[in-house]
Amino acid sequence: MGGRRLRGVALVAVGLAAALAVGACSAGGDSGSNDAAAPAAEGGGDAGAERDQAAPGGTGGADLRVDQRSIIYTGTMQVRVDDVDTAAREATTAVTAAGGFVGGDRRSSESADARAVLTLRVPADRFAGVIDQLAGFGRQERREIRTEDVTEQVVDLDARIATQRARVESARKLLAQASSVDQLVALENEVGTRQADLAALEARKRRLADLTALSTITVTFLGRDASTAEEEADLGFLTGLGGGWTVFLTSVRVLLTVLGAVLPFAVVIGVPLWLLLRWRRRRARRTPPPGGPAGVATVGPTGGPVSAPPPVPAARSGP
């Protein structure tokens, strides 16, 4: 009995010692892992903050922000004013003050029926402000604003321009290493072709840069009584009849115009010619045919000439 108890106590002691050892090891591992995880967590927090700062909104990189996209703004508006010329001058002044310029100016001044169509180029960041300022010159009747996002086109052009520049440089290096006239001519042509392609790409890039940097506003200032009715296509019998009558009147006017242009020539040339022909006809009628009546041969039934009958002798008187 005593031996069994001693063995049981020994086993319990060994088990407790093993449990204490395992607990100590796990505690040391947890503390080590916590110490190692803390800097990682802090670093992860800093990286997340940097990502949030680089991409506000959490949807992508910085190139997706609106202020860094390439957008073309185009505006069309119609404003009715009391004085068209005054409104046009004020619009020019406003655009110049905003850093833009006037790209086109068409005016027709006919008292209250006057109108002016201005094409204005303004910086993109001043587009909305200039639109509102123009609308305040009178009573706005129509406004249309269109946008076109060309960011992908700009990015594509940048990549293609970089690639084309690298191709031009490689062709120039090969040209410098040409060892024969044939190679020199072929490489010169290749360099010229690649440079032309590069110039075309750069021209497209400059065009897009101009459209995105300067927005276009087309404003029409109308006088008080200026008409804005737009003719709409109409179909039907009356419409066809009206169109046909208009064409008929136009044709008659054209015919009368041509007749008026030809009439002086007809009088100067035609009348003397007609008189000459009439005189020749009368002369031909008065002139007898050659040979006279005695010389006219009688035509027989068969078409041949018939001889005249012999003369009848005169009757003799009795002795």
C-alpha cells in the first residue's frame, strides 16, 4: 500500500512539474509574439494611414482624384439682354479678367433684333464662375454644359510617346553604327518615319492639353425682340404644296431673269436678221423663172418631153 501511494504522489508531482513547465513556455511565447506583433501593428497602421493619404476615398491611386483627371468642359448658353453690344463688351472684359480670351465674335446689330455670338476660352478652374457671371448679364434662356473625360487618352498618349522616343533613340544609335551606304539610307528613312510618328503623337497631346486647360463657352446674346424660333421639319400635303409653289416662283423668277438678259441681244441681232430673211423671200417671189412661158417644155404622162403639134396651115380662099 505504501509503495503504491508513493508512486501515485510521484506521478502527481511529475505531472504538476510538466504542467508548470508548459505554462511557462507558453507565457514566454505569448510575450515574445506580442512584442514582435506590436511594431508590426504600428507599422501596419502607418502604412494604412499613408495609403489613405495617397488615395482619399479608398478606391484607388492618386490618379483617380477629380482634380488630377483630364476633363474637357464645353458650355453653350443663350441670354436675352437689353443691349447686345454692352453685354458683349462686359463678357469680353470678364473673360479677360479670368485669364482667358475671345476665340470668336459674330454680331448683327439691328436695334432690338440684334444678336451676338461669342466663343470664349477660359481656364478650366474658372469655368463655372464665368458661366454664372455671363448668366447675370440678362435673362438666361438656355444653358447646356458638357464634359468629356480624356484621362485614359492622355495616359495612353504618354505611354506611346515614351515608347516612340525610345524607338527614335535606338534608331539613332543604329544610324551612328551604320557601315554601308545602304544601311545609312535605310536607317535615315526609319529615323525620319519614327520622328514623324513621334511628332504626331506630341501634337495630339498638345491638343488635348489645350482643350483640358482652357474650356470653351459659346454664349449668344439676344436683343429684346430677337426671334429664337427654330424651324422644324414638317410633312403633309400643304407643306408639299407650299414648297412646290415656292420652287415654281423661284423658277419663274430665274426664267424672267434669263429672258431679260437675252432680250437686248435678240433685239439687236434678231430683228435685222428677220428683216433680211423677209426681204429675200419677197425678192424670190417677184423674180420670174428663167426661159419664159414659150421655153417651157411640156411633160408627158411618161415623164418625157412632148413635142409641140405642127402648125396648122392657114385656110385658102376660093378662086
